[in-house]
Amino acid sequence: MSNVRFVRAQDRRLSLWQSSVAENARRQMGEGVSAIAVLAHPLMRATNDHVAAVLAGGGGAALQPVAGDERQTAAFLSQLGLEKGMALVDGDIERAEAVDVEFRRYSDIDPGFLVCALTFAEYYMAHDGKLLYNDWKIQGGGDPDYGVIEWTLPQDAVVGIIGDWGTGLDDARALLKEVLAFDPAAIIHLGDVYYSGTPHECRVNYTEVIAEVFAEALGEGTRVPVFSLAGNHEYYALGYGFYPTLTTINESIPSAEQVASYFCLRTIDGGWQFLAMDTGYGDADPFDQVDPWYAGPGLHKTEVKWLRHQLESFAGATVLLSHHQLFSAHATLNGMWSSESATPYVNTFLKEAVEPYLSSGIAAWLWGHEHNFAVYKDDSFGLAKGRLLGCSAYEELTASEPYKVNCQEVEYLDPTRYRVSSEGDYYDHAYAIVDFSKRKDPSGPVSISYHRFPSWGEIGPSSPKSRLIYSEELVRPAVAP
């Protein structure tokens, strides 16, 4: 296992533990240290070994110290630190003191996990566990156009789309520079700032990285609007890191403020809209992560009505955006809940929210969450084009076999083409470029191209340039008479 492997868990408890450890590692090293240096810190290295062992053991792994094996013992100390943090969360003083006694046996080699336990408990108990969410019925005063971005895309706009990008790693920075080379009018992020979207992480892995790359690639003070969906990882810290980014990231661009975790971004001529949903809100409950009957995630109960209003009131073509997938060839989405309907590979809640509109204006749906790029067969489950774009920075191991088809009913457009490749231990990254400049009329076809970019791992780039994977036209489905 690499000393600097980036490990992520779809688990609020483990993700907050990683966030707490990474934050303390950065404090030890000083502000300005690189993300790769944080990953290589003994605290973070041991924690990622610990989390990887838990994931490999199906959540039930219990590490034990091994005499003479410093790495195994360090991972055990991470496990012990998390146990101390959960004892503090539960108010179990007796258990917390027992963990302290155990820690004393390793006080000479502990890199600082007891302090991490305090940080973890603070994050876990913050805000009484209440998720942030800006509701158009409440914060928007019932205005269905709440969440519609006032700023509009130029008629000849280029838009860059990235997904699962918030690692802060060097290849994430380099990929964003490649996107900026297309001179985009705007950039859209499909969500996930790791490990749990704490205020610290949303700063050092997202807003600061964007500002630094923009300054280097475009010149100091030059910005283009950036719009963001909320992934599940942003909600592991309850959204308190994510929401402040919405009010600050575009503050130098008049009328480009994003007020909610869902949004509608339109071209100036009214021909096309990007319609973005918040699926992360429904994937933040830690109990869902151990519930075999869990189905979803769906949208916030009031958001479905907002979404449908934007579809019904807009005469042009729509590109839907979400963090979570509508369907998957690789992942089971609905657990036991969907065993009777025999569709564990389709998110039933999301499909029901938009099904009446799939054939009357929705040209494509782009999503992330799975750390891979995939072009699914056109017209699958009534959707003209479904595309997975969840690998703009997260380094997916080749050993995870992300292209393995576990759900035969979900087909790729071509089983052997239109995919990212791998060199060594990791699959490459990908991003998309939507080009509106060649339209002959406002809602006419637009081009979209998908590009792969090398995943650097810890050794740096072998060839730090993008390569085209696939290009196609997005066409507004004909409305039945």
C-alpha cells in the first residue's frame, strides 16, 4: 500500500475522523503545506491504513498492535483515537478514560491521535447534528425562482464540468489548469470535498486551490464563475463548510452568487439550462450507511417541486446535474428495498422526480459519486444520455475494478471504448467541456467532449496533458405532439 494513498469512506464517522486527523497533521506542519505532504504525515498515513482496513473488513475490522510492526501499530493507534473520540461524543467518560490508559502504553510513539480525538468530537457534535439546507419555501420565501442564477452564460459559452474534485492534490490543480485552457465562461463542480467538507477542508482543498490556480493560469484577480453541487462528503460536516463557499467564491462577479445547494444556470438566449440537484442532503445520515433497507438518496421533499417548476417553465433544452447517479452498472444503489422491484441499479426516487420530463427536454444527465468515467448506452431507462464523471481528482485504484459490470441490465454505450485508462496503480481522471458556440439556434445541438488526465499518484505525471476520450452532440429530445 502506498504511503500516500488517498482513501475515502462513504461513512460520516470515518470521514470526520480523517478530516480531524488531516487538520491536526497540517497544524503540526504549518499552513501552506501541500496536500500530498499531509497525506505522507505519520498521522494521516496511519489513519488511511486504519480506514482501508475497516473498509476491507466490511466495517467490522478490529486492528491489533503487532510487536515490531510500526505501521500496523500506528494504524491501531488511529483506531484507538477514533474510539476515544466516539466515547467523548457518547459522553462515556469511563470508556474514554479506559482508552487513555491504553494509549499510555504507546505514548512514546503516538504522533498525536489523542488531540485528533478532541477535534473529531467537536466536529461530530457541532450544531446539534442539524444539516444546513437553504429551502426555496423558507429561505427563498416561496419564490420558485430562488436558486436560479441571475448571471447567464454567453451565447458562445464554453463550460467546464468536473466531479469529485476536492482533494487538494497536485493533479487536481493541474487538471483545473487544463480545463481553464479551454477558456470556459464558467466551471461546475458535481460535488465532494474530502474528507467531510469541514470549513478547514473547503478552504484548503477547494476555494484556496481554485483561487491559486486561477491566479496562475489567468492572472491575479481574474476569475470565472464556479458553481457547486453538494456531495455526500460535504454533508458529513453537516454543510457548515460547504455553504459559506457559495457566498464567497463568486463574490467578485456581479450577479453570479449561488444561494442554494441546487441551482439553475441558463444561457443568455434562453436556449439551454444546467439544472443542478442536491442529492448529498439525503446521503448524510450515518444510520443509512448501515441500514440494508436504505434506498436513495432522493431529494429534499420541497426540492422536487422546485425542480419540476424549472423543467415546466423553461422552453429550451436541459442538462441535469447531480452528485449521485441515476443508475449504475457497477454499484448497487437501493439495497434490499428494491429487491421486489428488481431494480437495485436504478435510483428510484430520482427517476420518479423527473420521469415525466425525460423525453421532453432533458438532453443529458451528468453525475459523479462513483470515482470513474462512463458513457452509458443512450436511452437507458428513458434517459437520452447518462454520463458518469466522478473522477476529476480522486485517485481510483485499478484493483477496485470500477468497470466491472455487476448489474447486467445497465449497459455501456461501448463496453471496450470511451473509458479512462490506468497506468500503474491508479485510473486516470476525467472532465467534460460543453461548447455552446456552434449552435444554429438557441436550443439547437451543443457539443460536449470528455477528456482524460493522468492520475499522478505520488510519483508525479508521466505525461501531464489531457487526451480526448469521446465527443458527442447533446440534442433536445423532440416533444411528442
